[in-house]
Amino acid sequence: METRQAYDEWASQYDTNNNKTRDLEGLALRKLLAGISFDRVLEIGCGTGKNTGWFVKKAKEVTAIDLSDKMLARAKEKIVSDKVHYEQADITLLSWTFTDKLYDLVSFSLVLEHIKDLEHIFKEAAKTLRPGGYIYIGELHPYKQYSGTKARFDTPDGLQTLACFDHNISDFVQAAKKYGCKLVDIQEYFDGDNRKEIPRILAMILMKDL
């Protein structure tokens, strides 16, 4: 199913579905970013606001972007704050016209699995970052992808599976490196913290060169 249509359909049940990937990624973001200071955040893939509320408590300004209007509508209902500016946008377009400022942090939560061309995304993200600013990436782990796991949800018409692209860990790191962003932290998160199983979430922090 096409990504925007899928998330529009998923929006009404996204917060209530049993979703280990959604929940563990939210935990990963909070753990990995807890020790980093940032005033201005560009949140790519805000969805229904599962991380937006946390950003609002930590930052002075949040620009929350999502491809799905219905996901954004849910986020706006849940997170009402003068600190947040919501906007519908497609980050695969030639240039990002939804921002005209520099950010301390650009975050991607469960977004890049739906993106084929990572280089374009990191090129545009680097443009929006101040020197020394950070990129956070939280994704379904490549090992999970290799095993056949994909974003999916139940509907009255049956199980809907979203279009996804497999990316190796090095794909993220090397694409970001081309635009002056280097890896500074990487963590893997497991269901039930059972490290004998395949990790579910890959989380990374990259920093733009000073």
C-alpha cells in the first residue's frame, strides 16, 4: 500500500494497536536523547505525536512534519502547545520548503524504511542543521527487515502491509557522512531486553561537523 494512504488509514487506530515497534522506538528515542541539549527540533515523521510531547517538554520550539494529514490531525488533538508548528510535507521532494531556519536536532522516527533514496534525505537534513547539531534515527532494525518484518496493520479488508526498503546500517552512516554528519552513538533495542533474540530497533545519533 502507498505510504501516505496507509498512514491515513492507520491513524484512527495507531495509538491503540498493539505495536512493539512503535513503543520500543519511543523508548529508544528518550534514552538516546536524554543527555543531549537542544532548543529547536525538526521532527520528521511525528505521526500521532508519540514523541512530540516529549520534545515539547525538552525544547523551546518543535516543527513537527508528517506525510499523513490524518496522523497530523491526531497529533494536533493530543499535543496542543505554542511551541509546536505542525505541517504536512513529503520529504522525498527535491528540496525541503517546509523550513527556513536552522535546528539543533533533526529526528527521524520509523520513517526511513519507507524512503528509497537516503542520500537525498541526509542532504536536505544537513542543510537544516546548525554546525554541531544532531540527527536522531530510530528505525526497525535491518535484521528484522531481513526476516520479513514490515510496517503493517489490520483493517476490515484484511492485513495491510506498507511499502518498505531494506537499508543496511552502513547505508545510513555512509549517506550521512557525505553531507558532513558523522556517527557519534549507536544502540540496538530488543523485545523484553532479551539480547539473545533479533534486535527490534536500531537507534543512532549523528552530528554535523562544526
